[in-house]
Amino acid sequence: MTVVSGSLPSAAPATGYRGRLAPSPTGYLHLGHLRTFWIAAQRAKRHQGELLLRCDDLDRARCRESYITGFLDDLAWLQIEWTPPMIRQSERIPLYWAALERLHAGGYIFPCQRSRRDVLAALGAPHEGPGGDDDEPVYPVSFRPAPGAGTPALENVSGQNWRFRVPDGEPLTFHDGGQGTQTAIAGRDFGDFLVWRKDGLPSYQLASVVDDALLAITEVVRGADLVRSTFRQLLLFRALRWNAPAFFHCPLVRDEQGVRLAKRHDALSIRALRAAGTTPEKLFTSFAQEVGSQS
Ligand code: GLU
């Protein structure tokens, strides 16, 4: 049971366990991904369930086939088993569009011409923070269309971003299997968020929700950097009237300076560790110790 807040969707009925691994082929996997995938695999095994592999390859400019080959190779080396075929988001655009149409029909979304830079300027933060926080900044309410302005047809405003209007001030809560109870206030901790991009592609939030629902995922295991996204996604599950899966967010791996690992930490990529002679057994043992010491 994931969601404890009254009005958010409840977790999918426990009819067998199905998890997923969802790498983005925008770089080589690093230790952080690996630990998350290892935890996902352990949980699937413990529940005698299965793991799907979803390739988050929507961002055409940043995705490369060599990174797909890279993660397939790393998963095989780690003996992390998944159920084929691999699911590619780039081949599922019509499913995401159908969900967008439902959100549109329900009055949940609006077109938006503001750039990320406009949003940051309105917040008095014209530059991104040095930490490179890749989360969406809170969209100013003043940028919303005037009340009563009506929502144009989707087809009339292709080539524009579309955003989901969050229920301002609504307290949201869900129970996280890894991190305990999580709370946020819509409109304060996150604002109206992107569901469709002007380049004709769904946002990560929408694509992930559609896939988790249609692929009947029962538990999402991923990094704790996505907890805030989970609140957004729970709002999408609710608007689309789909059950939400359970969630388990894994602690992030940081480097010696305390900086969260990102793909640019090449030294800690699985390939580099392999080249340096690390074995999967050594890695798994260290994960098991870390996870054990946290619980
Ligand atoms: N592709 C996403 C990432 O690498 C994962 C998204 C998810 O697990 O929902 O951050």
C-alpha cells in the first residue's frame, strides 16, 4: 500500500510483483544506477516477481545507441535478469499522446509559451544553481492562462509546451518503501509541470506514468532524487484514474565531496570499474553492507 493521503490513488492490488529498470541512454551507468538496479533486482527476487527493462530514450538529442549497448552489457555483467523485450519509450508516442488527450479533455492542462529561463527570471533566480539541480523550478501562478480563457485544442497548439495545473495548496502524502512517509504541498514544493514538450515529445513525468500504468508495474524502485517527481506522477495517476504502483526510493550515492553521482563521474562508471578489475561480487557485497547498515 503506497498512498496514505485520502484523495490520491491507491497502490495497485498486489497480484504478483512486477518492477522495472528504467535507464536513460544519455551516458554510461555509474555506481548510483547500479546500486538502484541491484536493489530493484533484490526486491523482485524476494517477491518472486519479474523486472521489465524500459529504455527512456525520448531525448533524441542526448540519447545514443552506444549507451544502450553499454547498459545492456553492464546488466549482463552484473547478472541482473530482466524479462524481454526491452521497452523503448521512443516507440510508444501514440500511447503518451492518448493520455495527453485524456488530460486535455479533463481540463487538467494548459499550453505554455514560457521558457525555463522566463520561469527562473520570474522567481528571481536567473541562473541555475551551481549544483545543477535538474528538477523543474516552481512555475509562477501568474504565468497561468487567465481564468475563463478556455483551453485551445491540442492540435492548434502543437509546437508549444503543455503543463499540468497542480491543485494549489493541497497537502500530498505517500508511503515510500525505502524512505518512509513523504509529504509535499502542491504549488509550493513543485508547481505546474511539463507534460508535453514543444518538440512534440511527452515529458518524463507523463511517459513514466503511462508506462508504469499500462505495463502494470506494481513497484517502482528508483533513486531518491525522484521523490518530488513521484508527487507529480501521483497527480497524473489520479487525473488519469489509474492505480498507482508502490514506490521505493533508494538513497543516492555521493562522491567523496558529497556530490551526487551523475553520468559525468566517469571514473565511477561501471565500465571504468570493470576495467579496473572490480568484480560484481565485490560491488554486491559492499551494497549489501551499506543497505544493511541503513535499515
Ligand atoms: N530514466 C530515469 C533516470 O534515469 C528513471 C526514471 C524512473 O525510474 O522513473 O533517471
